[in-house]
Amino acid sequence: MSDLRKIFESKDFVINSNIIKCISEINITLDEFLLVLYFINVSCYLDTEDIKDKLGFSDEKVFNTFNSLLNKKYIEMEVNHKNNEVIEKVKLDPLYDRLALNKKTESKDSDIFAIFESELGRVLSSYEYELINKWLDSGINEDTIKSALKEAILNNVRSFKYIDKIIYDWNKKGIKKKVKEEKNTEILDNYDWWLDEDE
């Protein structure tokens, strides 16, 4: 136990707090995070025996955790051929891109991504991030997007396809949103959309 205490007190294992903050904001389990740390600090190759030795994982845990990272698109495999031998290397670029995206959206768009995650009660997928960015890039203002989200929640529908349809319909009919500050209420000009919903 004294050896273990020395390891902790040495602080050799300290991880940058910014990394911890970024990691905590995405959908990743402790086992997945440990395996990512292995690929960063120990080896970028899938060596099951070494992973079992270093992390104390079983064969099944290595397999399940690795496949989960692949399915979530946090890692990808790079296959190289050398001297008639196939070498598979783990690439973490997708994870880095996702962390960079999270960091970027922290400082812009008034945390619209955080609002979506809060309202939906879950972490957004990369596709959903891209869709929100597509709305913003096409000139849809944040207030309209937030209103569409609220409309979907009110109708008890938490589908991005449904929200996209709302935004498309509003945009097609030239809706412009404004806020009446004196009443702090939101109105939509030029079109009473609630009277013309598809049955």
C-alpha cells in the first residue's frame, strides 16, 4: 500500500484539467477513457495482451470497449502493409476533432449546443452538431432554432428530423422572429404557423 501511495503522491499521472473538462462533455465511459489514455501514452497499436496487463481488462472488456470507441467514431483503424505483414494502427483523430468541435462551440453561438443537450437530456451526436451548424451557416438565426426546439418539446417530439422540418417550413414561409422586450414574449411575424400545421 505504501508503494501505491508514493505513486499517487508523485503526481506523475496528473492529467491536464482542460482535457478532463473536454472529455467530461462527450459521451465516453471510464473504460473507454482509460483505453484512449493507453493509446495516447503507451501504444497506438491494438495489443490485447498488453492492454490486459496495463489496464487490468479482461479479453471481453478489451473487445467491447474497443468496439464501442469504434462505433462512437472516436477512433479509427489505419491499415498498413509492411514486408507482407498487415499492421493496424489506432488513430485518435476523430476524438481530437470532436473535442476541438466542443471547444469551438463553447465560445460561439451562445451555447446553443448546450441548450439542445439540456433540453433533450443527452449528449448530441456528431451528426446533430453538423445539422445545427448547417442551420446556422444557412443564415437561420439562433432564436428561430431555439423556438423550433421549444415547439418540438411542447409537442413531445425530440427528433432532429422534426425540428429540421419546423425550421424548413418557417424559413420557406419567410417567418421573422422578434422579441417584445416589454412583455418578454416571443411572436412570429407575417405567419400564424400554429393555424397551418399539417394534420
